[in-house]
Amino acid sequence: MGKEEKVILTVQMTSLILFYLFGAGVITFVLSVVYRSWMNNDAWVHAIVIAAIIIPVFLILTFVVTVIFVVTIKEGREVEKEVRL
């Protein structure tokens, strides 16, 4: 693996980790909104409904992005092997 490939792999992995952090931040924010609405007795049912929609969507989105990155990395390595042969 050359220097360019290592840089590309590093950028891809960094992007994936940043997306995980973003997804974790969104889920944490939604859960904190549910907690605050529960403690303040302020439309907590609506907060739970919104959380029940947003959290699975972000988990599915995280799974899809992970699969895309893994397939992209595998395809890149296979093409690199073919070019070397």
C-alpha cells in the first residue's frame, strides 16, 4: 500500500468516525430532550414519539454509511491488487 492509498484510507476512516460521533451526538441530544421534557412535565409524550422516529433512522443511516464505506474500501483494495498484477 502506497502513501496515497494510506492517506485515502485515513481520510475515509476519519470521515466514518466523525459520522459516528455526529450520530451519537444526535441520539444523545434527542435523549436529553426526552429527559428534560419528562422532568419539566412538558409534552414528554411528543418528545418520546419524536425520539422513537429519529433514533432508529440514525441507527439505520449509520449502518448504511458503514456498509458503503466498507464496500468502497474493499473494492479499492481489489482494484489496487489487479493493477499491481
